[in-house]
Amino acid sequence: MTIGGLYSYLQSICGLQIISLAAEDAQTEILVSNDYAQADKLIVFVNDSGSLGVWREGNSYQADDINHPFSMLPYLKYFIIEKGYRAIVCNPYTNGTNPNDHLASVWNQLICSQTSCKVDFIVAGEGGKAVFHLLSQFEQSCYERLRRIAFLQSTHALTDENSSPKALETLGRRSVNWLGAIDKPLGSQFIPLQDRVGCVCLSTGFISPNPSHSSEIYPIELSPEHLEHMKYVIFLFVSSNPPNPRMTAIVKDIRRILREHNEE
């Protein structure tokens, strides 16, 4: 991979480096914080599509374009520089191997073997399918190590074939699927999708000037503006630490902070 504008910036400003991992018979590339192995707060980013370091493909933009509309740069700067996390950035859908092998390599070779802290995931769109497969493939270690999973309009779906009890428990207790829902304020529950994805679904509160009805699942696109809009509430979710760790208490804690924020 050519080191260009975006990757050079991520290296110099965010302390990230590109490394290669062996995945089956291929090499797969990811971005990692230089000191990820010593992290006490580790967050993993999984994109929907496109090149390493972007959430989604952007027509006519080069992979290393720092102005790519779907660049992860705002999230990486926010979580790494402002909030003190260390990061691993995955790229399951544009790589030298299949998405499931890509995440399995990251999980086994980096997270399980070289880190000891609990891990948070932020996962966009199609990335949810690969992450759900990871939960099913490595049930026990995922249950033990995963702290929170923030799905951003995930496209994964439960079936009788892929829904192991332990994976379902991890989803239900550790995950929220955040989505743009028409006429649903920020933090409100969207029940119709919960059986499909196996976890609580909450509205991002994003109001799109041009709601799309092209998706059978989500009426509001995961646009650059939508991603930026939900950044703060995603942080609230992964950082929430109520005395009671159940998801109901976490959701209440997020809503409390949002109310206090709005009253300021």
C-alpha cells in the first residue's frame, strides 16, 4: 500500500502505523496504534466498504485522499487524541482475503495474543456481518473480551443457522445498533429492527434533507454528515459506565447525559 496524504497524517498525528497480518494464504493490512499492546482502552474500527481508513467507498476519491468524504479521520482524532484510546482499524471488504478471515486474524494475532484490556468495536454497515461471524466463530473469547459494540446501521441479520446462544448473549448485552429513523429523536428506541439484529436499536436523531427509501432496512443513508452527527453519542455509548452494567442501565445513562447536555 502506498503511503499518501491520509496515511501519512494518521501516522504523524494519530500515532497509527500500517502493518500486515497473515490471513489464510494471503496478507491483510490494517492500521494500529504504535502502542496498542499496552492500551488500557482499545477500540476497533470496522468499515462498510472502501479502502483502509474510510467508512465507505467514495466515488472518484483516491484511497489516500485526506479529504475523502467518508474518512475515519474525525473519529480517529476524537477517540485517540481527545479521549485517550488506542485503535485498530480493520478493512475486511477491500483486502487480500475474505472478511471473516481478515477479522479472525486481527482477533487472534493482535487482540487475544497481544492485549489484555477489554475491547470496544465501532462497526459500519456491511462490517456488521463480519463482526457477527466473529462472535459466532470465537464465542467464548468474544464474550470475555468484548466490552461494547456500536453498530452503525448494520446489515447483519440473525438466522437459525448463525445464531449461537453465546453470540446472541454477547449481542444482547454488549451492543447497540445506531440508525437514522424518520421522526425518531436522538436516543429513542426503534423496536421493529431489534429481532433482525439481535440487540437494542436506537435512533441517531439525524434529520436528513433527502431521506432515501432505496434501502429495505434503513431509510436514512449512512452519509458523511450522518456519521459526524452520531460521533458524540457513539462515544457516550462506549464510555458509559453505570453501576449496573445491563444494557437498560447503559441506555438510561446515555439519555441522562444527553438531557444534561441539552440543558446547558
